[in-house]
Amino acid sequence: MNKNNKNWKIRLHEIIYEADTKAGKLFDVILLFAILTSVLLVMLESVDRIRLNYANSLNIAEWVITILFSIEYILRIISIDKPSKYIFSFYGIIDFLSTIPKYLALYFIGTHSLVALRALRLLRV
């Protein structure tokens, strides 16, 4: 691994895993906002009138949040030396389970109810 690549991974690791840096704090605030937004979307979707009137907007917002969480998951994996350590950790499993339902809904009918798994992200707070 060349020096620039290693420095990039170290910096990424600091931002993601160390909340005592300015960038780390910003990352955590953005992630907290995304988590709370995700939970709010799940709550809004549970109200029939809101779900029917704003289905398209809610779907777009869900995809934005899902893509953001997917990027975060991938960045966490590539920023550490032993990716399996994160993937099979408590938080790695929570992150995976809370991200995957939206992707499953693309391929399988009736998986929309799995979207409530996103609330697992609250365990990250």
C-alpha cells in the first residue's frame, strides 16, 4: 500500500471512528440527523393518510437515507485494517440490517414492512 493511500485511510478512520476531532464530530452530527430522519420517515409512513398523499416524496427521502447509510457502511469497511471485525460486530450487523430492507424491496414484493428495521439505527445513538 502506498503512503498516500495509507494516509487517506487513516484520515477516513479518524473521521468515522474518532468523535473527538472536528471532522469526526461533524460526521457524527450528520449521521445522527440521518438516523433521526430515517426513524421519522418510518413513523410518517405508518400514517395511512400521509403515506398515500406523500408516497413519492417519502420514497425519495428513503432512498436518499438508504444511499447515505450504504456509503457510510462501505466507508467503515474500507477505513479499517480488518473489515470483518466491523462487518461481524454488533454495530456492523445493525448497520447492515437497517440498510438492506430498501434494497430487498426492489426485488421482493411484500418486504415494505421490513423498512421498520431502519429503526435499529437508533441503537447507534
